[in-house]
Amino acid sequence: MGTLDWVVVVGYFFVMVAIGVWSKSRIANTSDFFTAGGRMPWWLSGISHHMSGYSAVMFVAFAGEAYRYGLTVYVWWALTIGVGVGIGAWLFAPRWNRLRSKYNVASPLEYLARRYNVPTQQLLAWSGSLLKVVDIAAKWAAVAVLLRGFAGVPITWGIILIGAVTMIYSVIGGLWADALTDFGQFIIQAVAGFAMFGAVIAHFGGVSWIWEMWGDLPPQNSEPLAGPYTITFFLALFLIKTLEYNGGMWNLAQRYMAAPDGSAARRSAALSSVLWLVWPLVLFLPMWAAPLIVPGLKNADDAYVQMGIQMLPAGLVGLVLAGFFSHTMAMVSSDANVISAVITRDMLPKIWKGASRMAEAAKLQLARITTFLFIAVSMLIAISTSGTGVVIKIVVDVVAATVGVIGIPLMLGLLPWFRRSGPRAAMSAVLLGLGVWAVLFISQKNGVTVSKEALVSYPIVTSTLVYILGGLFFPERTAERDELIDTLESDQGTPAETAAAK
């Protein structure tokens, strides 16, 4: 990286911090900090939802998979998310919003105490929070590898630099800062993405080469599903991503909750769905072409870095690097905000009664402290890994395999078709699903051959079946739970008015 590249990167960091400082003026209480007070425009909510859904892992681990296997990474990853979020625009997005507007819910897990019971809520809160810390540590490691590849910055200092900037604006500005920086990052990432896209097209002499390149690549690179990514893996991941990106990944539920009403939340989800279907195609094209530009790489995870160094002029390298930062910082800041919401509203009040008696100013201070601590702990874990060896292992084998299990009772509990499933079904689904994953994961560590499709599909299938069958054979339906589910069907009416009408 040259001087101009560093100017671009430093300028990017400065703008992100400035947005965070400006956003502080919009934060008066914890509702503003966690859900923007329900005042976020639908288009900003949609862009923020999209940006908060992926990180620099795409340009490291997924770039490596695209280098090795080609088209399939778009099919099993971006396509499943895009279609899943489109489905969620009708099923889940409005319901999340109505939880905020009708029940003053500011944490995605807050409603679980009413829908099931407090032990179920706590099980999901603790297991999900631990998973999030590990997940974000992998994201820090991935973006630090990119910084090392482009600029020679050591992994540890890269994590500290990017983490510190994210920490500042997240702690100060809450969800407003997250969303506004997401929008700024979306613009920067768009310019950076098109710069790399254009450089590849120019390298091969025109747009027509997009269709011609597949003949120059190995045959498997044009297959929708290739290598270890089978139809079973695809179907399992489709279910997982539909749950995960519609609220199972807690930070994305916040984007729907922050919209003014259920209809606005639906529009934000539709916008995010379109972006997921279209934008990754622009980002993945250079990755698909990488074997022809930088052939013979020993470490495929370096593909995007090597292409950027080779093909981009001064200034644009810094811009592309800032684009990498944008995804990770967007995801981490939104995760930190939602974890803070879960800790301050769902976990602490159950283990320390004083937390529920705090004044609003003290609660807001507590929210900022927990945001700071979450980011700090995830940075320490990332520093301890010192590289990318754990990135794809964590993202696919741990996070993808378990987040759906945790999301089953959280997401299906919103829908009227599963009103018979109560606390026993929910807790059994999570515990047995995680148990199946643990057996497979430990077996794999001990030398037993366990395919990716088994590691990802068996836990989510187990959890889904246990949840549904538990409701059928051991129903725990109550009037209070029915009321909660029924009032999420429409924007009209308060919970009390809906109950009176029935």
C-alpha cells in the first residue's frame, strides 16, 4: 500500500468515528440505543440488514472456496440467504417489529420469557452469547489477515486497530451509529466492489468474458454444487440461513424492530433480499476468475488479496481494503449492540435484581459497558488465534452448524402453526440439537470422517423434529401464549385491545 492508500483507509476510519459521535445526540434511552426508538426509515433498515449479514470472511474463507470450487459458493451461501430473507419478509420481519411496538421489546430474546418461560430464555441467551463471541473472533481474524496481506500489518495490531474504531462508534452511538455507518460503508463497499469488478473485466478485455471464462476454468467450477457442497448441505443451509438471517442471528432482528411499523419492516426485508441476490455476484466474479489471474496459490484464502495487489492502482487498494473493513465492522457493531441488549435486558436482571431497578441513565451506561466488553473479549480471542486456520472451521463447522439449532424455538415460536410447542419442546430441541453437533464435532476431532453436510444438517434436522413433535405429543398451549402469537398477526391494535376483541 502506498501513501494514497493509507490516506483513504485513515479517512474511512475517521468518518466512521465521526458518524458515531454525531449519532450520540439521537440516543436518549436504551430503546434508542437498541432499536432506534422505532424511527429508522425502511430503506436504511434494509441496507443495514444487508451490511450486517456478512464480513471479511467472504474475502478470505469464501474467496478460497470460490478459488477452489467456483460458482457453488454463491449458490449455497448468497442464494440461500437472498431467498430466505425474501420468505422472511412475509413471515418474520413484521412480527419482530410488532414485538417492539406492542410489547416494548428491545432485545430479540426478551419475548421468550412470555412465549415459553425464563429458563428457556436463559438457555438461548447464554448459549447464543457464547457462540457470538467465537463467531466475531473469527471475523476479526479474517479482516486482520486482509490487512496483513495488503499492508504488512501484523495480525495482532490489525485486530487492535479495526476493533478500536468499531468499539468507539458502537459504544457511543448504539443502533443509530450502526445503521448510519452501515450506509456509509455500503457506499464505500459499492465503489470498491465495482473497482475490482471493473479491473477484472478490463484485464480480460470486455464484459462478454463473464460468460466465456467458465470454459477456461476447471469443469467443476461452473457446477451449482461441487466438492463437499452437496444437495443435502444446500437444503440444510437453506433452512439455517432462512432462520438465521430473519432473526436467528439476533442483530438482524433488530433491524426489523427499528422500522416504524410492520409494513416498513417488510419493505426493509425485501430490499435486503434483492441486495443479497444481486450484489454478491459482483463481489464473487473476481474470486471466480482468480485461478486464471493468480494460478497455483498454495493458500487459496489469499486469492482476493493477491488479485488486489496485482490489479489495482494506488488509492483503489486502500478503498478495497476499506470495503473489507466495512463488512466486518458492520457485523461486529450490530452483534455487539444486540448482545448488549440481551445481557442488559434478559440475562443480568435474572441473576442480579438490582439491574431491573436501575434508572434509565444507569441502564444506558450499562448498555455501553457491555458493548465495550463484548468487543474487547472477541478481540482477545481473535488475537490468540493469530491467523486464518480457524476461520472457515468456525464459520461453517461451528456457527453454521449450531446457530440454526438455537434459532429454532426463537423463530418458530413467532408463528401460529407452532403454538402447541412450549418450554419442554423448545429446551429439548436446543439441547438435543447441540448434543448431536457436539458428538459429530468431537468425532471429527478424533479422526472420524464426518462430512460437512452431516455436521451442518443433522443438528438442525434433530432440533426441528424435536420442536415440532414435542408440540404435537406434549402440547403446552396457554391463553397467554396464544395472545402473544395472535397480536403479532397485524399492526392494528394493542395487546389489550386484541384480547378484548377476541
